[in-house]
Amino acid sequence: MFAWPSSSEQARGGSGKKSAMRFKLGLGIGFAAGYYLGAKAGRARYEQIRQRAHQLRKSRPFEKLQAAIELGIERFRGGEETEVQLVLLDEEPVTA
């Protein structure tokens, strides 16, 4: 049966095996609860989440963020010099 450690056991750091087993038990219970609740939500909720994720990936701010990250990675790796265009709202593109 599950029992919380006593205060003296906590002060010593608890036993290694018991701590590991409690962690695994908690992880298993959390996984099972998530699986159950996800299955209960059903296909309709899955499609709703998938559609929102797709809309996010197609949004202008996300595309800008993705381009900035890719440019940063390319520069970090020492790639070729690339021309960067800064686009501010309601203004013409500015070449940097």
C-alpha cells in the first residue's frame, strides 16, 4: 500500500528505490488519466485541435517567426551572406 514518507525519512532524502517507484507510479497514473480523458474527448476534439494548429502554422506572425529562426540558424552555422528585409506594418520593405 502507498504511504507518504515520514518527516525523518524526508530529511534523509528518502530511500532511492521508494522514490523511484513513487515517481514511476505517479507517471503511470498521469499517463493513464491523460489517455482516458483524451479518448473521452473523441475525434471531434482532435480535429478541432488539429485545425487550430494548422491555422496557427499558416498565420503571418508564425511564418515570420519561422523565417527569423531559420535565418538565425543559417547565420550560426556560418552559411552564406543573405539579404535581410525588415517589413514593418504599413511601410515599404527596408533592405538591411
